[in-house]
Amino acid sequence: MSRVSIMADYIIRDARLEDCGEIFLMLKELQEHLKDMDHMTLEEESLKNDGFGEDKFFQCIVAEQKPSGDVKPALVGYLLYCWSYSTSAGRMMVVQDFYVRQTYRTQGTGSALWAHATKVALEKGCREVEWIVHDWNVQAIKFYKKLGAVDMSKGEGWLVYRLDVNAMRSVVATDTVNKQ
Amino acid sequence: MNRFPTSYTRMADVTYRHAEKDDCDEIMRLIKELAVFENLVHQVNITSETLKRDGFGEEKLFHCIVAEEKAKSGADTSQLIGYLLYFWSYATFTGRVLYVEDLYVSQNNRRKGVASALWAFAMKVAVAKECKRMQWVVLDWNTDAIRFYQKMGAVDLSKKEGWLIYRLNEDDINAALTL
């Protein structure tokens, strides 16, 4: 089933397997915009397997131009999210990626993507939507504040921690307790 | 270089396993203890029933690993002394992520390697699922936890990459929809 929200010259809908090529291109544009702080190792095949396979690691909604003649409508933005869990609040939505192509900004596309996502969140019984943003990304922060979002890092002092795959393998290799 | 603490006394009577539905009451007890520790008791809005529905129903929103201490005598029952709650997530530049939501060991069982063992169990699960990363958050005043994470080679991304955590709660979501 495809949920469709209509606004302006775009529609907002759930992503489909065949969208992966265009989503992948936008993902690379986002990586450039974020100044390559994360090194891109994901391949298009992984996107297809991980979002549309038996185990779904993420969900995605896209903004697509309204069809015009015979031209295949282009995707102009996407919002990729995961279902997560908070032992204080239950099911949560975590927005992983939010991106609108350069030439389509300040036209309400971003707000439309967020409105669609937050509607889905409420329908699924979520009490919270959460995400992270770079502290230098002033444009994004302004957008999020306008939505009414709160900076939890400041409010509650949260720090984001990460262990990469090499460190993980190293720990597993030297673990003795779970080898019993 | 591995700096994961392996020089601890193994607790012989503790087993580490995937949680089962019947563990939910005990897990809820530990969740409340963790909330007290984090000064976030006012934020606990779930019950044992919620855990059963969300972790052991058709759609599993989380997974849980528990540390169980065997009963010391015939009269006692075994009890849970720690848990690690996680779910699958995604990093779009890299791929699958195991996201740790909660890690907790009860007060009188600390410094016995329980947290390390729970973490190692989770990492094995992550590697088996071909995860590229494990990720989590920690409160900036929780120096014990921070030290534990740094010892295993984890990186503070807030410092290194400048990440801030943003949140929209239920009221804000409803308000945002009317924009």
C-alpha cells in the first residue's frame, strides 16, 4: 500500500524498491553537503537489501515531482527513518537522513516530508521523534527549531558514542566470558 | 588495538542469554533502577505489558540480552542482575547498525565484569548480523560509563564530529502537523 500526500508540485509517498537508484544519488549529495565526515562505503545493493528485504533496517519516504507528460517524475528529496525503542517512551522514530535537492529548497518540500513522517509516527503510537544534527549545520537547526524540536544535548547532556566494526571484532576476538 | 577490559573475575553463577517473554517483569524492575540512576524516572512511561508486546510480539521493536544469576539455594529463584537492550538501526553512509538503548547492571553486582560480558554478547550478535557499527548515547556526567566505553575503543562523536541530539515530543509533533 502506498500512502500519498499531495501538496504543491510534489507528492510525498513511501519509497519503493525501484527508487533506490535515485535515493542512492541523493544520499551521495547529502554526504557531500555534510562535508564527507562519514566515509561512504554503502552500496546501492545494500540499500535495496536493507530497506526492502525480509529484515527491514530502515523505512523511507520520498518527495517526487508531479508527473508531467511522458517524462518520468524525478525524486527531489527523501527522509529515511528507523523504528527505535526507548525504555521510557516505547516505540520511537529516529530520522537518519533528511535531504532536499538544492534547486528544490525553500518550497515547503522539507516541511512536507517531516509532516508525513510525523503523521506516520503518531499513527504508530510514537511519543517521540529523535535525530542528530551537526552543531555547525545552522540551516538545519533553524528548521528543526521551527518544528518545535528541542536540543537534548543541551537540555539533558547526552553525548553520542560509537564503536566501529574493527573495534567490535577486536573485542569479540578477545572475549572470554561468552566463549563458555 | 583492543583495550577492552578482559581482566575481571568471571562470575561463575551468571549466564548471559537472549531475553524471553517471562523476563519482562524483571527487566522492568531493572529499567526503573536505571531511570533512578539517570535522574529520569519521570520519563518512564512503559510497563511490563508494553515490553511483552513490543519485544516479543509479531513486530519486534527491540531485542534484549540479560545476565541471570542462578539461585543460590533451592529456596531462591534465579534473578536478573543486568540487561542490555538494543534494536537495529541504519547509517546511510555505512549500513546496518546495532543501537544500544540501555545497558544496566544492578548496584551490588558492579565491577564483576557483567557489563563487559553483556557488551561482548551484543557485539557477537552485531557481527553475525553484518553490522558495520554499534552506536549509543551516554549522559555527559556518567564518568564510569564513559570510561568503560573509552576503554573498549569507542569514540565520543559529539566531541569529534559535533553531533547534537534533537527531539520532538508528542505535543510538538501534533503542533508541527498543523504548520
